[in-house]
Amino acid sequence: MFQYAIAKTMAKNNSDIFKVDLSFYLKQTLRKYELNLFNINENIATEYEVRRYRGKEDFIFKIKTKLKLHISRPSFYILEKKLTLFDREIYAKNDHIYLDGFWQNEKYFMDMRDEIIQDFTLKNTISKDAKVYLAVIEQINSVSLHVRRGDYVEDSHTNHTHGTCNLDYYKNAINYISSKIEKPKFYIFSDDIAWCKENFDFLENKTFVDNTKNALDDLELMKQCKHNIIANSTFSWWGAWLNLNTNKIVITPKIWFTSNPNLHLASEEWIKI
């Protein structure tokens, strides 16, 4: 979603078009391409275009990468310099370019916020089960609370890079929200609801969102909550960023990357705890 947002913004600034490289999804099974479930401007890059603008990533490329040898790239190729940090220099590029990176900084696309929000509306309606939650969420002081576990716990590299938000973070966030709004109702989202049910027994006014059909159901429900408590996860980041409540309170953990506490994705108005 970050990659789409920066690409669309740069294309519009240059009165040009942008295309999406889907070759990543041919090489792995952890993630699947789902941007086409949103109302996006979708143009898919051909294999020829990817090779031309990114360069070949063949057997020789893999060997050089493993040996940490220099890899030459086409002049079109731009690699993100540093994770989460805004690089103004890329706006000087007005020719064909290939963007490689995460580009996780809202400054790249804030000028097109309204259009990005519209693009990330769903093509199809949410499930019937999700609508049951939504009917209540829209009527009360609803607060989404997202707990990211999954590969953050199970994969050693990911755990070292990100780590997980501990219960103290969530307790402090809950206390802050409770001091600011009247009768908050917390909707708990997670890829490990069983863990949440074991560990959030201290919270009375809660609902575990455990009956939705897919991740987009959850994203839409988080977006529709009045306020958000997010994890160090881009999934709940987008749920909060797409939230149209002008008076929303968004709580984010102070530490986003355990491996580098100085890097963070938080919007300036969000509260770090």
C-alpha cells in the first residue's frame, strides 16, 4: 500500500502513469497480491518492462547478492536509501524510474491523501459477519486495538527486527484512551486471537473480532472505529491512517523496530506510548 501510494503520487506529479511489478509474488507463499481488491488504478508491468527498468535478477544476481558483490543496475533503478526516512531527492527524477523499497513514510503521499483514501476503498462489500460488528462500531465510541503476533513471534529474523508490543503498552494505551473519551468500547483484532483471549481478561469493555472472513474485513472495521490503538504493524497503521474521524485518537508504540529504535512510521498527530 505504501509502494502504491508513492508511485501514484510521483506519477501524478510528472503527468505520467505507473505500473506495478508483481514478480515478487511468484517467488514466495507468505503473501498474496490483493491490491486489486481496492478501487485502485491498476497497471501491471510486463516481464520485459521489469527487466528493463530493474535489471535481471537471475542466477548470477543471486550469487553476487549472496557474496555481497557489487550489482550494476539500469539508470532507471532507485533503491530506497533508508527505511522510513523521507528522501526528498527522488522528486527530482522526472524520467522513467523503478522504485525499489518499502517507502513507509506518509510525507511521500500526504498531498494526495484524499485520492489515496478513495483508492483504498473496497470494490466489494465486507462480509455479513463483519457487517454485524460494523453496525455497532458506527454507533459507539469504538476503539480498534490491534495485536500483531504471527511471524513477529514465530520467525526469528522478523522477531529480532520488529519485536512485539507487550501488555504494558496496551494497558497504557487503554488507560490513555479511557481518560480522553467517554465509555470506550475496545475491538480487539489479531492474527492470534487465542493469545488475546488469554491475556486481555483484565479489560471489561471489549469485543474480540474473531468472526470475520479475511484481512480486508478487519482493515475496514479498524478504519471505521472512532479511535485506534495500533501495533508496530503497517496493517493497523493503514487502518488508523484511513480512519476519517477528524477527532480520532491514534496510539502507537514508541518502538517500531526493536533492531533500530530510532526509526518510526508514526504520523505527527499520533501519540507514542
